[in-house]
Amino acid sequence: MALNPRASHGSFFPGQAPGNRPAGWWGVRRSQLYHNFSSAVAEREGGLNLTIMKRAFIFLLVSGLCCTTSFSQGEDLFASDKKVCLTAGILQGGGSLVGVDVEILATGRLGFQAGAGYIGYGLGINYHLQPYINSSFICLGYWHQGIGDSFAQSMIGPSFVLRTRKIFTAQLGIAIPLDTGPALEGTDYIQPPVMLTYSVGIFIPL
């Protein structure tokens, strides 16, 4: 016996009796319901995650700035003779949810970095304010958020990267979108012409 789950409530298709619905109507309706539900959940979770990230970034940035002003930068702040630095944190690795970047200091102030994380990757050219790898710098970076079907967007732009006396680091900048991917298809997201980029984490000279 065929199951008619909506017989008592009329047809989904106006002008047709419940028994005369087109073949496959329940599969189509189920797909529509799933799509609507998934979109609503994604929109809600996306807004919540964005709010949490912004609050966490502001908190950590303020904490880092407080730490910076609490210590004298003249006390061997730029004493590292290392040429490689590892950075890990939130939105590192090309804007990944959690990622890692590795920088190599090629000359006194010029460095090159590459990173990856969950899920994305990025590249950058850095100009340090001091001729040491543990100093703050200006970065021209490329962010690629997502890979394959999870690819959302890519962007490029400048940013300022703060490195404090200890291990805290924070990044703030702007970027121009280059492309969008499958993860944004079918959504209501409108890509702005200029985007805010930011990240927080810890760095360790190696």
C-alpha cells in the first residue's frame, strides 16, 4: 500500500487531488525542505560564529596591546637572531578556522610566508619594521578559504601584523575579493568590494 503522508492536508500541487500527484513529488518536496532547513541553519550558525570570532579577536587584540604597553620594548625586544618563525592561531593559514603559517626571513627586513589550516591556505610577502623576525610587519597576503567543494572565496590585500614582546600576535587589514566558490553558491551572501581581514595567534621563532 502506498504511503500518503499529506492526504489529510491536501496536495502540494494546486489543482491536483492528493492521489494525482506527479511521480517523485515526495522526493522533490523532501529536497526542498532539506535545502530550506540547511540554509536556515547555515545562516544562523554563520552569524553566530562571526559574532564569536569578532568578540574573541577584539578581546585578544586588546589583551595583546595591554601586554605590549606593560613591558618596555627596549629590553631586548628585537633580540632574536632566528630566521624562521612559526605562527599558529585563529584565521591563520590563509583565513582558515585554525591554521599555521611559517615565515622565512630572506633579508634584514623582507620575509616570505606560507601557511595552511582547516580549511584553506595562504601566501604572504612581509616587510618588518625592525630587522628581526620577531618584529611587527606589513604583509601583502593572499587568502584562499576552503578547498574543493568547500572553497568559499579568495582575496588579496595588505595588513598590519602586530608581534608583541612575548608570543602574542594579531593581524588587521583589508583585502579585495578575487573569486568565489561552490560553498557560496545558492546562498544569499553578497561579496563586498573590500573586506576586513584579521587573525590572532601565537608566534615562536625557530
